[in-house]
Amino acid sequence: MLKDLALDKQTFLSLYHQMLVIRRCEEQLAKSYAAGMIPGACHTYVGEEAIATGVCAHLTHADAVFSTHRGHGHALAKGVPPHEVIAELFGRATGCSRGRGGSMHLFSPEVGLMGTSGIVGPCILQATGAGYSFKLMDKPNVGVAFFGDGAVNNGAFHEGLNLAAIWDLPVVYVCENNMYATEVAFSYATRNQDVAERASTYKMPAVSVDGNDVIAVYEAAGEAIKRARAGKGPSFIECKTYRTRPHAEGMRDAGYRTTEEIEEWKRRDPIMGLKDKLLVGNLAAEGDFAKIEAEVTALIEEAYEFAKNSPYPDPATVTEHIYSS
Amino acid sequence: MREVTYTAAAREALAEAMEKDPTIFVVGEGIGPRGGNFNTTQGLYEKYGPMRLRDTPIVERGFVGMCTGAAMTGTRPVVDFMFFDFILDAIGEMVNQIAKMQYMSSGRLKMPIILRGCIGIGGSAATHHSGSYYPIFVHLPGFRVVLPTTAYDAKGLFATALTSNDPVLFLEHKLLLNQKGSVPEEWYTIPFGQARIVREGTQATVVTLGSMVRKVEEACDALAKEGISIEVIDPRTLAPLDIDTVLESVHKTGRLLIVDETFAPCGIGAEVAMQVMERGFDDLDAPVMRLNGVHTPTPYSPALEAVIVPNTQSITQAIHDLLAE
């Protein structure tokens, strides 16, 4: 299976490395939240790491990613260093949004992370607009939107997909279907739960993949991004996944889903899943993973120390950048 | 100097800017081969084609959100709403995304987007084609709100908008679109935040804008025959607001009236009056007065429509009342 893919060991291990960076960063943030170090919200991406990792592995800094409120993973996978993400959630001047955003407003246009958002839906339209820019300027780049199942009953979903389709824009839409929009089940929210089918009615290629299988995501995203770069228009990928932590840190996780369901999905952990496959296929050894684990642990520790010791923004700067001049 | 209409003057600025800057594109309903419902893009499609003159489906939220993403990725969208009332379908994209993007990205993203449309009461357009709404946007940090009254100002202010890196609301009153005025053929810009002194006077200051300017002038012409001298100021842009010019005038006249077609509560008159009170209270010889459109949706019948807008008679009366204080 894995051996059939034209991927080398280095690619597999770099996907593993990226997923582990997201996981360890999120675990650090959850711990920091519990310790009272995060003054606002904290929406973790634990359990969904394979999606950001598998998609962003194909992107350069010149490609534009637009994300949603659960966007730490997208920021990290797009190239925002963990110390800037942690510092941002700590409200520090060294955060990727200079302390203006927090968990839901991560910005790093330097690496093509054009923003995460506290509003569900706009990222779909903005990625469509990035596609429009790239097409107008004749650049080989791609706009990518990450959003949850909660966005697909929203007008932005239908309006954005339709516009990208009629104008053949280089956009890739990635729906992270984690089965719950905050705490409302997708099975309750729509009669047609086949998101890929819904997207395909706008006449673009739309596939549904196991969002906890980083290789499946990587392969599907590779196709979609190649298609967009070649000027062949938009594509849609539904990634079926699950967040194994509450909607936001500190929130109750009962009343809308069962402990059994959560435990079942924890067993389908994307990081362990890749490791098992690589070990079974003799594509990597325990030592490879131990090395990565040590690297990532050190990276996140350093990032945490950096954030903790960073200054808060200067109150005198509070009205800067409302206008360009 | 030759005379052209208000619409043609703005179109000249657009045509010249599009010639110089290949990243400018226009979206809207019927702005392609048709040239715009109000001829805002007449003749441009033939020159620049569909990528830069983009007819859209009726999806205001969709194309405003799309243009947000485009502005974030290096192009300059001009959204032509035809009637400005339609902008309300896109208000979330405007308020939560467009207006906040520069701030939340700590100035690393620019937001060079123009949102233009026809405003105002007249011609029995009824309530979904007669709104002005500008006080709402003046209230919010992040927007430039521009309201030209003359053809000369339409061209110069649109030229400034087309080179600005801030989101600009460019509001064109329907009763002004076909008004002719002297307009230079060459490119020129009028800075935002610079009021126009429409006429000089000594006994009272009237601040007014849009279609009200001409009515105030008519009232002042008649009053001049009675020996009454009124200074009239058109702020031209409401954000930024040139309050200094108003203060200088009130220092001279001691009396202030604000005439505005839009509603009184939390409106432009309230804002101007408060700022003058804060900074020029000692110059006032009488309480500030305001004259506004009636606080109601816009009715259709000419018999009803006529009574909700200030007219020459009510303006004359208001000035007399102010002078009697």
C-alpha cells in the first residue's frame, strides 16, 4: 500500500514531524489555558492534524491559506513558527498578530497565512478572491480555504463555490467534517450529509477522504492543487475527521456526544496511524520517531519559554494600523 | 473648461487608473458589456475584457467576500453595487472582515477595495433603492466614507480612492449622477478629509452634503437677497471628517446648522454638533441645529416621498430659526 505511492521516506517523516508539531503545540496550549496563561479562547486542532499537514505540504509561501476559528494547525502547517502561535495566544507583542488576535485571528501574510477568523464562512469567499487575484495576475498560485462542516449550510459556501466554478478559479476548498458545528451535530443540521456530493453540484471535482489518514489527504490535495496550478479550476475535498478535545478549552464536552464516540476516534489518531503504517511497511524505524519526538519536544519547549518571556504590546500602539496611513 | 456629468467624471478616473494599474478590476451586476446600470463602466469592457470587468450573479455577500480575498492578495477590486441598498447583504463581510483586516493583521495586509453605489431618495425608487446608510459606516473604524457632490469632486475623489490602500465607500447620490460640471481632462486627486467651502458667509454656518448642497445653495441665494450671509461647507468625506474647517467657520459665524438627507439619530449632524461643542463651544452664540430626512423607510408615492426630504423651504426656515436664537 504505502510502498505503491511515489513518496520517499523523507516525505513520510516530514508529514509525521509536522503533525507532531501541531499536536505538541496544542497540548502545550491546553496546558497553558488550564494554567490561566491564555486570556481568551483556545480552539485546539487535536485529532485533525492530518488535514492541515497533508494539504499544506503542497503549498509555498506564495499560496494563500484562509482559515477558520480552529486554525492553529493551519497556521503551523503553513509555516508560522510555534513560538509565534503560542505568543499570540498569550497576548504578547511577539505573537503572529502582535497580540491583536488570539486563537481566532492568526495572521502571517509573510508565509501566506492570510488569516484565521472568528466568523464561519468568510474564508471560503476570501480564498475564492485569492484565486481571482492569482488568475488576474497570471500567477501559478492557489487559494485554499479550510472550514468545518458548520460552514457548509452557510451562504458563503454556496456563493463561493459557485463563483469559483463559473470563473475557473485556482482554489481548493477543504472541508474538515468533524461532525459537530460547535455542539450541533451535522446529522441534525442537514438532510444531505454528503458534503462532497453537495460541492459537486457546482460542477467541480469533489472527493471525500479519511481526514485522519494523512496520506489520503496528501494525495487528494496534491491532485487538487496540481489541477488549480494548471489553470483547470477549483476542487473540493471533504475530510472526515473528529476533534477529540472540546470545542474550546474549558468548555463542557457532554450533552451532545458520547465518551464512547470520543474514545473510538482517539483510537483512530492520525499521528499513531501514520507511525504504525510506516513501521509495518518497514519504511521507518522506531529510532526515526524517537528522534522526531525529541526534536519537536525541544521546539515546543523553546516556543513556550519564548512566549512566556515575551513582552505585552505597548498600549500606546492600540490604534495603529486601523488605516494604511 | 469642458463640462461632463458626475458619472462620466468618475468614469474618467476609473478608466485612467485601469490603464495605469493592471491590478484594478471591477465587479458588479451588469457592469460588463452593458456598461453598468448607471453607465459607471461604459466602454471599459471593450478595452479590458471580462477578467477586469466582471459581471456577477446576484450574490452581494459572495462577491464582496471574494473581493476581500482579492484585495488581501495583491489586486484592487472595485465593487459596483448599482444601488447601495444591496450592500446590506454583504454587511458581515464589510464590517467583520474588510474594516478590520488591516488592524488585525497589524498592518501587514492592505485593504485596497472600493465599494461604490448609488444612494439617496428621489424618483420614487422606494425603500430598497433609496437608502444612504453612511452614518453606519462612519461609526465603524476602518472605512473611508466618501460622498462627492460635484462632477469635479467625483473625479478627484475617485482618483484618490483608486490609489488608496484603505477600503473606500464611494457614495453617489442618484439626483447628482447626471449633473454636469467643469472637470479637467487630466488626472488629479482630491485628498480625503478636506472639506469644500461651497460659499463664504458671516452670519451662520451650514454643513451639508450630497443632494442637499444644491438645495442649501438655493435657500442661501434667496436669503442673500434679504441681506443674510451664510457660509456653506460640504465635508466631501465623512471619514475622515474635516472638522477643522467647520470649527474655523463657526469661529467666524457663531452659528451652526447641519442639513442631511439621512436620519437624525446617531447621524452626521449629531457627530458634527458634538465635535463642535467639544472643541468650539465658546464660539457658539446659539444652540447647534440640525435638519434631517424623516426617520422612516422611504415611501414610493411622490406625495409621500416629497415630505420626507428637507427642501428649500424647510432649509430656509431652519436658517431663520437659527438666526433668531
